[in-house]
Amino acid sequence: YQVLAGDGLVMVVPEYNGGFPGILKVWIDYLPFPESFKFYPICLIGEADGKFGALRPIEQVQNLLIYRKAHVYPERVFIPGVNDVVDESGDIDEQAKIDRIKKQAEGFIRFISSI
């Protein structure tokens, strides 16, 4: 498997009972090992209704992806209180969070081009 220039994956991971959803684990488990994520650049965003914004689930997914030999971008973004900052149309209505996501996206693009 070869990563094409400009390729990358942004994973938005919700918190579910203190971890990430089981269906995400099943999806990862069904992908070929280890080539499905080997040397693939991945960026992580955590979202949760709680005040930590899915910190634990992101750490769990990150460890799994590192085990699968992915290149995980170190700049993670957490969206705590997601039900309070996402409006009815699904847009984030808090400028500080939008700015963090934009900064992460710009850095991730540079990260992808550097590997």
C-alpha cells in the first residue's frame, strides 16, 4: 500500500461510555493488517458532551492507530460540550473552536506533505 501525495484521513471520534464507539473498533479490525494504516497520515478530533471533549477516546484510538503503524498528527483538537457549540444545521458556532480546527487542518496539510 502506498500513500498518495496529499492523502490523509481526519477522524472525528465521539466519546461513548468513556471510550470510542465499538463500531469504530469493528471497522478498524476488519481492515487488512497492517497495511491499511501503515504509514498513513491521520488527524484526530474528539467530541463529547462532557468537559474533556473525548480526551480518553482519542488517546485510545491514537494508541490503536500507532499499533497499526499510522502516522498520527500530534496536534489533536477536542470539542467539549459539543451539544452546546453545534447549532441545528450542524455548524460549530464558537469561533475559538473553529480557529483551533482551522489551525489543525493547516498543520495537517503541512504534515502530510512532509512524510
